[in-house]
Amino acid sequence: MVKRYDVVLINLDPTIGAEAKKTRPCVVVSPNDMNRALQTILIAPMTSTCRGWKFRPLITGPKNQSELALDQIRAVDKSRIIKSLGVLQIDDQNSVYAILKELLL
């Protein structure tokens, strides 16, 4: 089962306009109850383009530091997952949770 804060490689294509494109690492941000019940998950794509925006926390990715594009959260079918790349470090999980809480509440 896919869990919150798992890092997974996902094919995001096809896209439209300014949506995050291509196959890239993404972080699962949906709660585990949703991940168990649904065929879709909520993900946020990782990007190597660092803009320093408050809503894009710097996280330790599978290969290097990346920003997590929390402004690009989207639902994707689990069939888009290519493979698992690991889990976010606890400090990064806490940072993501705090920003999501601020964005969504």
C-alpha cells in the first residue's frame, strides 16, 4: 500500500498548460485512510528548480535536494506509479505537514 510521505516515481503526462510535466518523483500527501480506500492518491511533484517560495519546501529527495511543489497537488490513479523511491525524512514530513495545514485550513 502507498502511504503518506512515500516518494514515488510517477508519469504525470499528459498535462495542460503550466501543470508539472513528465515522469518525476512525487510525494504522496493524501492520508493513509484515503490511500487504502481509493484507486487515486493525492501527490505533490518534486522539482529541481528552486524558487524559494514559502509554499515549496526544500526537501531531501532520492538523489539531491529538491523543492516540493505543494501548489501543484493533484489526484492521480495509482496505475501511474512506476516505482517507489523511499520515504521523506521526518523533518521534511513535519515541514510539509505544516505548510499543507496552512494552505488548506
